[in-house]
Amino acid sequence: MRIIASEEISNAVKNLIIDSSVRLPGDTYESLKEALEKEISESGKNVLSRILLNAETAKAENKPLCQDTGLAVFFIEVGRGVAVGGSNLTDAVNEGTRRGYSEGFLRKSTCDPFSRKNIGDNTPAIIHYDMTDGDKIKIMYAAKGGGSENMSALKMMRPSDGKEGIIDFVVEVLTAAGPNPCPPNIVGVGIGGNFERSAILAKKSLFRKLGVGNSDPELEEMERIIFEKVNNIGTGPMGFGGICTALGVHIIKEPCHIASLPVAVNIECHSHRHSEITI
């Protein structure tokens, strides 16, 4: 059994958070450059140019890409041949989150739902675990902003709605969202499971790198259709009009109950801050 010190995990999480807040991932940056080349709206081109300049400035000056530094969301794969020494894994991740947002001078966004009193350290982090083989821990992190998260949606559809119904629902969600989720967006879609599982699948799909196709040909075709339809809405970059409302559409599908068809849409903004590390 391999032992990983909780301190090592906390430091890794801290560094992921701080680095992600100031450096836009390469897949996102390249997708924004491609969008600039394709955009036909002059106002949309101008917005995309500003978004790219913002990313370059943030990296050069080591400053956050956006004032909304988000909630800390993690998908963590834990090998069955590894154990954590010191505090438990959840406590280690929360400690790293606490340090990352404090030492990185990032805005703390977590508050009590009723009083709205700020918690002060952006914890607890939102953590989803999967058990795997091996003796390593893979930590995938995303800073999820409020604007895009607020425009996400879930629907318990009828099985008879089928693929066409799912496509229509996703397009309806993005149409209603308008400029609120700071487009161009990455659209995560979770199909199947049950009520809560579909939402987790939608969020997990956002971790697939932009430009990487779906391994399932049927889902890849659905992604293409949704992508084209969303980019024909006309919302455009930051709502200024154009053909680049989405940078990508990612779908994950799992089996569901015979009487159900859960579908969740999780929207990500153009400041798609995500990173990972394997320890």
C-alpha cells in the first residue's frame, strides 16, 4: 500500500487553484483563437480579441482571469492501492482549497444560503470521488463561476422524447441563457443515471479537453448537431451577436431507469479554468 501524505495533497490542490486562476488552459485558449478566426460579427470579433488579451495579460501579470474566482469543484480518482497519511483525503483537499484562495488572494465566494454571510475561505470544496485501480490519486479541478452555473438546467424528460427532444432541450437552455453565462460557452450534457447523477455527468463532461472528439460515435454526432444549432442562435461572444456562442459541446451518457430520461445541462463560461494532477 502506497502512502501519500495529506500535506502533499493540500499543496498540490493549492497550486492547482492558484495556477488555474491566472493561466487559461491551452485547449481553451486555442479554441478561443479558432473562434476569433471563424466569427463573422465585428462586435463578436472585438469581444473575442479582448478575451484573448485578458488571458495574455492575466498570465503576464500573474493576476486572476476573472473577478469571479468560482467555487472549487473536484473530480478525484483514488487508486485502491493508495492511502492518505495524516488527515483524511477530504480534509486535505479542503485545506488545499483554503490555502489556494487565501495565498492566491482570490475572491472567496462561498456563503450561507440564507444569511448570505461569507464563509471566508471558499470551503467546503465540492468533491466527487471515483475508485480506480493502481496506487495513484488523480485530482481534476475546475473553478466554477456563478454566472454560468446559474444558467444551467436539469429536466426529467419522457423516454419518448428521445435524442431529438434532448437536442431541443439543450438548445432551449442555451437560448434562454443569452449573454448571462459569459459566452462563448462550453456546454456539458449529462444523459441518464437519475436526477442527481445526470447533473454530475454534465459537470464531469466539461473536463474533456476542447477539440477532443467523443469516443462514442452516436454522442459525437449529437454534439455536432447541438454545436451547430447553438451557434446559430445568434447570441455570440458575451451576447454581442455572432456565430460563436459555444466553443464545444460535451456529452456523457449512462443507463437510466426504464421510466425515466434525466438530462442535465451544465454551462461553463469562456474563462474555462480547469487543470489536473496525478500524485
